[in-house]
Amino acid sequence: MTKTAFINCNLFVGIEDKLLENAWFTVDNESGKLLALGSGKMEDSVEHQVDLKKQYVMSGLINAHTHVGYVNVSKYHYPETEALITYKALEDLKNGLRGGVTYLRGCGSPYDVDVKLNNIRKDFPFEGPGMKPAGMPVSILGGHSDRPLGTPEYGHGTPNYSHLVNSADDVRKAVREQFKKGAKNIKLMATGGIMSQGDQIDDTELSLEEMRTAV
């Protein structure tokens, strides 16, 4: 195991309300795990050392509600194709990591892009936080996130942002499909939302039976 020491920083670990000044910490180069920390002179033997010059260091952030690859259609006037969503998702992930987010939970991604990226990551690495992806959410017909995407696919009509459901059986099928694809998390659009047409944020949409079936 090789180690890197980061010295001369202000360190906030997050397990207590305390800022450690004139701090140092060592990291395992393979796993990235924090091995040791302290303040003042570092006694640990390491292969590499980095002077952080009084910068502030803190634990990574978790973003618990993300829509990786979401395109603002009022700003970008392009068809929402899978290629565009994937490109946007990779930009989102890179920017999130550089902003301090080291793990995120997906809450709906067009074309299952977050699921697909997570599936291939081992063989095709990319810059970004760890993910708990959801892919396509579950929505009633005409409900929050019933949204046609991109252009018609050959023989399949126009794809939709969501699984559109009208019964508990529809919900069961949608959930099974998402887990088959590799989703680690299922997003239910139980009510209306703030960014959809035709419904209000406090509208009841999925029924109690449908939500129980999903769970």
C-alpha cells in the first residue's frame, strides 16, 4: 500500500463540530480512504506529500436528489436524444465531483442514462461521483414527468421520460423492468410537480395501492 500525505490545511472531517487547524491527513492511493489525521508536525512515513497551503478540506457531499442529464428545454433547443442526454450527464457528473459531491442518488433520468453509465463504469471509467441510479421514473398517464422525448424511434413511436402506468400491475412491471436494467433506486412520481404541464404540485396521482405494489 502506498500513501499520500496532505499537509498544512484546515480540515473539517464532519463527525464533530470542529475545524482542525494546521492539519494533515494521509490517504491510501489505491482506495482513496482516509488513514490517519492530526495537527502540527506529521510523523507518518509516506511516499508522496502535498502542501495544501492553508486551504480548507472537508468530507465529500452526498446529493440525495439529482436528475443526471436533465436538459433545460427552454434554454437548449435541441431534440432530447439519448446522445444529448448522455453528453449532458457526463458534464453534470464531472461538475458535481469538482463541486465536492462524491455520491449521489438518482431521482429520474431520461433513457435510463444514469443506470447505463453506472453499468459500464467498471470497464469504461469516467469522472464523477459514485451513484445510486434510478433511470426512468414511474408516473401516471398525464402526470408529473409524462414527457415525450427527442424524436420518434424506428418502429417504437416517441420515447417518454417515464414509465406511464394506469394500474398496480403496470407499476409492478415498471419496477421489475428498472431492476432488470440495473437500477438501484426507484423513483415514484406520487404527486404533481413544479416543472410539469397539466398538473399541480399537490395533486394526488399514484394511488396508495400502486405505491404499495412498487414498495
